[in-house]
Amino acid sequence: MKQWDAFIEATIDAIHFNAEKRELSFDVTCQLESGHRKRLVIDGVDDFVANEMRLQNIIDRIHQYRGDETEAARCLFFLMRGREPEEDELRWPQLVEKLDHVRTGRRVLLEIEPVYGATLIILGENVRLESIGD
């Protein structure tokens, strides 16, 4: 997705979570945009996992799943259960329901993969991009 291209090789500077608002945000410095700073904000967070994440990680890619692919099911299962699924577990009713929410746009499923093997997976209602300091 083109909107995520600016985040390639961006440095994660800060991560904020507001439990009351259910809002998660990431401040990054975008190397491909001459060091401009951006904020990725996810509203209405249902759940998220930060696996081996560290500040100053460099983002390799951001993937927004649409819910109609096997990788979306595997990613969401990992978020919900903390492990990779067995093949028959991809038909788990709670997983199928959440995937349908992603497919229909009621939820957003993002995976942020930094270069060094860490992963962030977020399930929320909405995602938006903001400029910082412009």
C-alpha cells in the first residue's frame, strides 16, 4: 500500500498507549522523506502485541491486512493467542468473526515489522497518519 511507503526505513522514536481512549500511536522519523517526522495513530484499539520491539527499531514494512487472506488469519491468530496456528485452528469461530470485521472495514489489522525480527500487530477501529512539527 502506497501510504506506508514513507515508513520504510523509518526509525521508531516513541510509542504511546492511552488506555482510556484506547488509542495507540507511534512517532517515527522517515528517512525516505528527508527526516520528516510522522505519527501513526490507531483509534479504538481492541488488542495489540509488541514482540521484541525496541525504540529506535528501523521499520522494514507495514502491512495492512484486508481479512481475506491466509496471512491475515495467521497474523490475527497470533495476536489473539500468542502463537502460530495449526491449520485447523484457522476456522476458530472467534477468529473468523474478527476476520470478517477486518474484511468489511469495521476493524483495521496492521502489522509493523522492524528490520531486526520484532513485530507489532494491532487490531483497531481506525488508522490515521499525522505530521509532527510541520
